[in-house]
Amino acid sequence: MRMMSERIYLNNDWKFAEQFEASMTEAAYDDSTMQNVRLPHTCKETPLHYFDEHCYQMISGYRRVIEAEKAWEGKKILLTIDGAAHDSEVFLNGEKVGEHHCGYTAFTMDISGALRYGEKNILAVKVDSREDLNIPPFGYVIDYMTYGGIYRDVYLISTGPVYITDPNEANTVAGGGVFFRTESLDPFTRKGKVGVKVQVANQTDKEQKVRVQAVMTDPKGVDPAGETVPLVIPPRSTGEVDIPLVLSNVKPWSPDNPDLYTL
């Protein structure tokens, strides 16, 4: 089984207001007075000289229309917000679908069951940019401004019912999605061993037999190391495979030789 996924960016066509209202989550809300913005966005533009740091601390609201294609029905649809400072609640068609309590990490929500396929959907995000001792990096002494707003990409991932999980959605320590580790490097033979752990989800009602393949190539795109591992996943569950790869003539990264490998 070959699993194909698509990433759909939602950075354009947002509406923004400095004051969030609960009714913003509803389709009937009149957003004509909201500001037209594009992501990345800051909730408050500040002058170059001195200003009161409280001016960007507010509970603001973002709103956008998502036209869900009828062809998406039956697929897995994940919504990812790469960064929203600092406390966020996400609503789709008036229903709360997720929340996140850190402005510097991404978060992902499964919205497959909340989307109305073949129709227009209302996505709304409540963003609290006030300082909160319970939310990183607040709680101690910081020496920089923290600003606010949705300041990184927002996108959808559309994939089949059997798919490599998203690490944020999986919410697993040292796992979920693709987890890479370096195991050893012999300085004399320059032979290296790495491990690739992959988590695959099966959202169907049947057992699924899949093959997971990992291929790693050197900076010139030659001398690939590849392995394929079979995996059987029970219905409505996840499975993991650990794929060992052995590389020859390893070129460690350094500032003088910033070569990158491709996995």
C-alpha cells in the first residue's frame, strides 16, 4: 500500500480582530468589520522606539473560511498551527477542536469528523497573548518581548486512512511520526549506524499489512542506504517499526563542511 498525503496551506484570506467574541466561531457572524490579514501575522504592530509592552497583550480573534472538497470525505484531515502566541483555542463551525498552551511549539488537530464536506466551514482561533506564569516562557525572568498572534504557517494535511502519524497529534514522548536517532560512528572506517522509528496509524475497520521503507542518501545523492520493513496494524490502532540503516564513508556535519543527508 502506497500512502499519499497532501499539504494545503491556509496562510491567505484571514480576518482579524483585537477583541475576540464568542460569536466569531459561528457561520452567521458578520466579519465585515474585521481586518483582512495574511499569515504570518502579529496582533499589534509596534513602533521602533519605546512602547508599553502591554499594548500587544490581548485576547484576539482570527477567522477564516475553509472550503472542504467533497473528495476529502473518508480521508484523514489534520489541521496544524505552527505557532500562535501564547494560549490558543481552535473552533471549527462553532465546535472546539483543539487548544494549545505554548507560543513556541506547533500543534495539530484531527478535524476529519468536524468538517462539512462539499461546504464552506468556519475556522476560528482565539489567541491570548497576555503573559501567564503557567505558560512557557513566562514564570521566570526573560529578556525579550513576547508579542502575539498567529505568527507561523497554518495548513491542512490530507491523507488516507492508513498513514504515518503526525508527531504533534500523536503526543508521544520520543515517538510519533518519524523519529530519527544516531547510534554509532566509527572514526576509522567512517561507517555509521542510524535508526529510524516510524509510527503508522490504521483508521480502518480491517487489519492492514503495509511495508515501511526508509532510504538515506549522502550529500551528493549517491551511496544510498535503504531498508524495507513489513508491519501489520490491527484495526483502529497504531503500529511502529524500527528501521536500521548502515552508512558507509560518513561525512559528519561541520561549519567548514555543512553537508546534509537526506532521509
